[in-house]
Amino acid sequence: MGLLGKDSQKAVGGGTSRSFRSRVAWCWDIEVPQPESTGEIHRQIIVDGTYFGGWCVLIAFDGEHVLGWQWCDQEKKAAWAALLEHCPAPDVAVTDGGTGLRAALDQQWRRTRIQRCYFHVYAAVRRHTTLNPTLEAGKEALALTRALMKVQDLDAAAAWMGSYASWEAKWSAFLKQRTYAKAGTERPSWAQPNQQWWYTHIRLRRVQGLYRQLLRDKSLFTWLEDTFQEDGKPTVDRTTSRLEGWPNRAVKDLLRHHKGLNGAHRRASR
């Protein structure tokens, strides 16, 4: 109960904190084994990474059980590949689009379709537009993203794609506008020192680039493609929420309650 609860070492041990640590020191030498693969091919596997204390743990989750995990310093292809190779390729991978993940998916799970997490898509668009965009194109892009969150069937998905295509056509010339380097013109922080021009509305172009990629990869509406049970419920999630709200949250809650754990003990407690 000590590690999983909120009580202090002294309260749990019934003596001093030092005596409690001495009594349980052997526990830290136990290596928690990875779950054994049963060979089952899952309908979906949700994959996500969460950071704490300078470390990152990547987790594969079928919606009910953790299938495996991988420690790393940051999300990158090699770390993701090490996790994915433990699990047979599922029909669908639900992802947040983390760094290096797509390359690892293409290597390890080549035939697996991808569903990008809607909440992460919304968060990415919101970073570029803010919640109160001043430009009309930004207001419409944010409204489109909010409408995406409400899509519930293929007809609505088709209507959304039509609305997005109309947004691109309407703002095509606007998004191509350039700002040229000259005296009195402020150079954005991301522009190179010798760069002679840059796109004026770079943040909205990034929104455009995000949606173009998602539509090109066909990873926005995978959850709607022949994935419903007899009761009408989808068999594929459209977000990584179940992983973030359960295993990931449990890890962070544990470490928040026990902030004094060193790096090795933090990883062992996982």
C-alpha cells in the first residue's frame, strides 16, 4: 500500500522512514517483466508517450490492458520500434502523431491503418490559431476543427471534407502571401538570417499542412470505416483518451504522491 497510496514512509512502516527504506530495499531489485505476447491480433492498439522527471515511457494499450512499454529519453523512431516489435500488428493504431512514431509504424506495422487522435489534432490547430483568432481564415479553421470533433458517421465525414476543401479554395491566395525582408520589417524568430522572404501567414499554413497530411494519409476517419459493433458502438477509438486517462494518469499520480523517488526507483515503480 505504501507505493500505491499517499501515506508517508513513516506512517506505512510503523517506525522511522530510514528503517522502512532498509526493510523494503530488496523490492527495487525486482525487475517487472513485460507482459507476454499472446499472439492475438487486436482490432486496435492505442499508443502514446508520457513524460515525467526527464524520462519518457511509451505505452501500448488495447483499451483494457497494457500490452507493453518502453523507456526512453524522448520519443524517436528507435524507441517506438522497440515497443511495437513486441506486439503483432493490429488492424488500427490510434496515435497522437508523436515524433518518430510514423516511421516506426511504417517499419513494424506496415499494413496497420492509422487513426489520429482528435484531441491532439484540435490541440495542434489551437496552438496555431489560438482560441481567439483575429484573422477570418483562422476563425474558420478553428470552427472547422470544432466541427471535426462532432463528426459521427461517414456522411458527416464527407461533408466535413467538403467544407475543408472549400476553406482551402477560399483562402488559397491569402495563404500564399509573402513578406519580404527589407529595412523596417520585423524578421520572425523562426526565419533564417539570410532568408529573403517568408510566408506571411505561416501559422495558418501549418494548419493547412496538418490537414493535408491527415487527409493524404487517410488517418482522420479510420474509426468510421466498417468498425461498428451490432450495438452501434465503434470498435476503434478516435482519441488516445482511454490510455491517457488510465495507465498514463496512474503513473503520474503515483510519482506525484512520491516525489522523492530517484530516477531508477521511478522507472521501477512503473
